Amino acid sequence: MEKHMTVCPYCGAGCKMNLVVENGLIVDAEPLHGVTNEGNLCLKGLSGYDFVNDTKILTPRLLHPMIRRRKGAELERVTWDEALDFTAQRLSEIKEKYGPDSIMLTGSSRGPGNEANFVMQKFTRACIGTNNIDNCARTCHAPSVIGLMDTIGSGAMSVSIPGFEEASCIMLFGYNPAASHPIVARRIVKAKEKGARVIVCDPRVIETARIADIHIQMKNGSNLALLNAMAFTIIEEGLSDRAFIDAHTSGYEAWLEVIQQYPPEAVEDVVGVKAEIIREAARMYATAESSIIGWGMGVTQQRQGVHTVHAIASLACIAGKIGKPHCGVAPVRGQNNVQGSCDMGMLPNLYPGYQKVEDAKVRAKFAKAWGLPAEKLSNKEGFKLTDLPHGVRDGSIKAFYNFGEDPLQTEPDSADMEKTLKNLEFFISQDIFMTQTTALADVVLPATSWGEHEGVFTASDRSFQRFTAAVPPKGECKHDWEIFQEISTRMGYPMRYRNTKEIWDEVRELCPQFYGATYERMEGLGYAQWPIPDIEGEGTPDLYLDGSFNTFDGRALLLSHHWSAPTEEPDEGYPLVLCTVREVGHYSCRSMTGNCKALAQLADEPGYVHINPIDARKRDIRDEELVWVYSRRGKVITRAALDERVNPGAVYMTYQWWVGKCNDLTMHVTDPLSGTPEDKYSSCDVASIGDQVWAEQHMETLYSELKARLAAEAARQDGPTLKYGERQ
């Protein structure tokens, strides 16, 4: 038996663990005493490893490269040389014919690591010549990044995950840590045991609400009105930190002009909560010695996501609850390396290290390092991932290189996304499993999985940690960064990295905030929390401790906005609010966790729609029955879970399921500032199905046919490897 140290590939908490290997297979996971997890692992950490072994429970691994020689042809297995030559040739043709901005690419936050993402964005910018690169942060925390950069100058958590445990007040806003980050939830429970006060702002009675001192059970879509009312209370009742405001912020008068229009009494109907409860929460937050505001998708996946983040950051500033130990703002990332993908410049407006593409000095620095004239690097902000459907529709995007994402599962309005992918002139998918997205690709490139490669991840709290390989690559799988550099070399921009350390050292040289995070520092249980500008430094658990923010003048900018209603309000035809949430036992598009024996047994298709018993009785729906959920975009079959913790008038679905796919129902409407979809609010209805025997058979048929279709597409890689010029 062998043991290999790694970092969990799931939620972004950054838990250290050993993978236990026997006879070439990963057979167990053991928690280590990492800085975040301290010898603990959650359900996914303990049981979410065997997908690497290619269990084929849900969908098979990709082991060999495949191409379609023409649009609509069947996939066929080819050699790596032909697959890479074909890809490079087609991308070069499209670039030559339509320009570099006709090509869109993604980063991946699901296990490849920082080094792979760095090489991908370098390929995008130095070889293709575009800033059309984005990652799944667009779908989740882009409003956090933009909103915090606007106000305090950095889009990351200003506190550390261990720091939660030491805070005297924790306010959770649209964030359910028990499902999303169980190890963070553990820290919050321990903080409560030490005497911390807990405030939960959520329409549902989430697990943390059960231990909360105050639960603001607000209406869906009322975030900004609530925050404005809390800010009003802090000012009106003399609870603000005037010394901090005067010394470290700007824009107070303009901010106050809006806030003065939001007394708690005036927003009771909008928020659905009594004014005194809002006032009590504001007092508790403002008077605590140290306070942290943690938030998730309930804040960001709204029409006013960026505006809400402005409000959170401004609230922290006016209360003086930032720039002190265990005190600040915490947008807790939901995927393993979404913080790292952003760190590595997988964004259309930022180079690695959050350096702006529009800054001529930044472009000159990267051009010099990459051996290019500065004018070869585009100074134009690229397309966002959520621009893809519009870009394909209007003809501005012709090719899409999908790296480790499954947009057909994770993006809103799945039917529209399917049309988008089918209408591309050229579509590449690089992944570890045959997903619904990959099944539509013109080129399928099999990459190594977590457990088969090494690198660096960034946890949600800015902590860099190394992870190592436990088993050799399956089949003909190549490391992601190897694939990118081989395509780039074929397209005329050579890259020749020998290992991940060479890549990481280049990252450090180009990104002053990361320079001190050497591989040596991260050996074993070591970590480095950026900013860490020098090798001797210790890293930075809490940002802005000197009261200096990362803005042009070192002061936080206070920003306020008026609340506006969500885009699609309930009506007679669609009287319920649909809100997407996370499943504790599964992750992202489920291709990883769905192929783990224990996790697949815990929960499987078609998932659940969580509905209040009052709404269920009106529709003659019983617990565990199959039901239809429908919206203006479509309808899906799923199972009803009657849940008194769900607020009447709203239903909740997780987005991991294939048959019960809630993104068949969500709408492609985005926050105009971030491009993040409004997944937390769309109108729908739920209907009973009289014939439950038929419903069960129908659901099983849909699921079996979908799995069989993907297995059949993957099976094409088992055919003969065709050499140049050969045809079957």
C-alpha cells in the first residue's frame, strides 16, 4: 500500500488528505492535519476518490483522442499527433479567416491546477492573440470579484477559513456552508461554541439557521433592500465607525444619499421581515468586536449581484469590520480551484495576479517574458463565458475550446446552450469523462485526472497548497498543460515546459503577490497564503490590516444602489420562485462524484425539488412522488421533497442532475455588470403526476438512454486508431 499527499478536488476549502493506493487503484482517502481541515474530511472528501479508477457508474473516462473529420460525422479514435495537428490546423484557419477574437476558450476549476490554467491563458493570449478566456467563476463568484475590486481593490476573501473560528460575529448571506463547505461549517459551529453570535440571512431554514442567534428569513430576491436597511440602521443608531470612515474610505456622502431612503420600516414588504429584526441584526453585527460576512451564490447569482457585493463591502467599511484580525468579507468559492483559476488570469479582463489587460505596462511585462512584441497582446477585454450563446448567434464566435467544463449541465437554459454548441463552426472539449457537452465536440482530448497529476491549488481563502499524483495516467491521457503547449507549438508559438515547477516559477516571477509561494514552502503540509511578495514572508491571513486598500488612493470606495425587482416575477401561469442550490453529496456537473460508488448510492437521479408542504398540498403532491417542474424554458421530471424549512412560494433544486436538470428551466438573463446568470430567481410551477408507475418507468428510461448514449460515444475510442489518410 502506498500513500500520496494531495488536496481535496471538491469544494475549495483546501483540505489536505492522503490517497491510499493498492494494486494501482485508489482505495481510500485519509484526512491529514492541513491548515484548514485539521484532520477532518467531509462526505465528498472521504468518499469521492474512486472516479479516478474509471468505475463507469455514470459515464466512462476518456482515454484516447477522437475527432470528427467533418461536421456531423461520427467521432473516431486517432493518434495524438493527428488530433493535435487537426486541432491546430482548424484553429489556425479560423483565426486567419475571422480573426483571433472569433475563438473562445475556458479555464477549469475542477482539478487541473494552477499551472495548467496558466499555460491555457498564455496559449490564449500569446498564441491565439485574444483575451476571450473565462472560467466558471463567471457563473458563480464573478460579482464578488468585480464588486470587491470596485470597492476595496481585491476580489478575494479578506479573511482565512481558520479565522472564522475566532470571529465574535459571523453573518452568512445567501450561503449554506453545511451543504457547500462542511469544513467551513465546522469552523462556524466551533466559533458558536466559543461564544460567537451568528446571523443567517436566507429564505430557507438552512442548517446554520438552527444555531443562529438571528435568522432573517427574507423573501427571495430582496438582498440589496435588506443590506441597505441594515446600513441605514447602523448610521441612524450611531453604530458606525466614523474614525475608520474618515481615515480609510471615500464616497460617503453619495453612498449615504441612497441609504437614507431605506429605513427598515420602509422595506418590510420587500424583505418580508419585521423592521426590528433587521435592526437587531445590524446592531449585533456592528457592535461585535470582530465580524465576518460570508456569502455564496445566494448573493452572486442575482440580477443585482455586483450591486449587492458593493453593499456588503460598504457595510463592512462603515461598521469598521474590515482590516482587523478575524474581521472582513468572505466570498467563499464553491469549487476546488475557482480561486486559483482567477489567480491565473482565466478572466477576459485580467492577466495572472489580477493585472489588467488594458494596462500597457502590464502587457509589456508579459510580452517580454513571453518573447513577444507588446503589440501582439490584445489590449481589449475579451468575451465572458455567458457571452457564448450571443456570440455564436450573431456570428462573432466561431470556435470554442472547452477545458474541463460542462456548460450543457452548468449554464442556464440548457436548450439554448445545446443549440449554441451545435452551431459552432469548430468545438473542442478537453475533459476526463464523456459528458453531455463533450459528446457534441468535434475534437475530444483526454486529459489526466486529479490523482494522476501534480500542481498547486488555491483554496477559497487565498491559500496555495501543493498536490501530488497518486497513480499514473490512464490510457493515453496527457496532462492538460502538455496538450496546450503542443497545440501552441504547432500553431507557431512554441512552449516547452518540462514539469509543473517550471510553470509555477514563471507564475511567481510575473505575479508579485505570489512570488514567495515556492514549491519548497508548500512541501508536505506547508502552504502559502497570498499576498506573499517575498520568500521570507509568512503570507497574509487577513488583508488590509494597516487600513490600506488595493485601490488607486488606498481608500475603500463606498458604493450604494437602489433595489430593483428580479427579472422574472411569479405570475398566474408560473406562481413559484425557482432557486438553484447545491447537493451535499455531489459536486458541479457530477461527472466526478457520480462515478464514486458511495456517493452514487447516497443520491441519484432524478434528484429532488424541495417544496413547502403548503405549496405541495395545493398541488396534491406527496413526499417522494415524481412530479413535473416547468418554466417558460421547458419541463423536467424530478422527485418531490416536502420540506417545512423551505419558504412557501419558492422551490429549490440542485443543478447536478441529468434527468431532473434544473438548468433546463433557468433563464439566460445575467447581471449586466458581471455576466453572471440570475440562477437564484426564475418563475416556475410544480405539477403532480397521476400515474406514478408510468412516471418511474419514464424516468428510468430517460436516465438509461442518456447513460447509454454517452457510453456509446465514449466506446468509439475503443475502435482502431486511424492513421493519417485512413478511413473506416
